[in-house]
Amino acid sequence: MICEAISGDGTVLPPMVILSGVLNQRRWYTSTNIPDDTLIALSDTGYSNDDISLGWLAHFERFTSRRKTGAYRLLLLDGYGSHCTKQFIDYCDRYNIIPFCFPPHTTTSPPWQKTLPSQLWLYGHIT
């Protein structure tokens, strides 16, 4: 699974790649063309979980903190449960990140076309 993020000014943050497995073999992906700033996460299911979400949040903090223009950053998220844990919210509070979660099932298939700001910006309002 690949998780991507784009800033409001169009800057693309380095992605996170979630690999399915239980044993991390760094040598499998350290001598590749994968950029060094790509976050690699390992999950037994191949999907995100609470720990991986926190790791991605730290990745987001690292790559957006030096670019922020005000005191706060707005982070638009899907309604995945790992984005609503106490640890996730506490991390956001500590680093002045305002998390905004879209309702469940509105970011992965139409109706996302009418919901996500990035889609409205890229394609205009799709009817």
C-alpha cells in the first residue's frame, strides 16, 4: 500500500509504503531506486494500524514543519480509526496540527470526487 500526501500549495510529501510481512529485511529495499526520504512500514496485514499511523504522522511533521507559514497546519484525513486515537490526537496537539477527518467511505470511491479538496482543485467540481 502506498500512502501519499500533497500540500495545499501543490508540494508532494515523500510517500509511505506499507509492506506486508512480519520480518523486516532492510536489504531488500535499501539498494533500490526508492528515495531515501520514503517511509517504509511493515504490517502483518499490509494495511495501516495505530503504530503505522503515528509513524506517518511523525513523517508528516518532519516534512511540513519547516514549510509552515503560521502556527498551525491543517491535516485532511479519511475517517480511518487509527486517525482518531488518543495518541494520534495528542501528537497533533503537541505539534499544532489540526486533524480534520472526512466521513467514512467518502475518500475512496465516488462520492470522493465531490468531497476531497485536492480533487476539486485538480479536476474542478465533478458532477
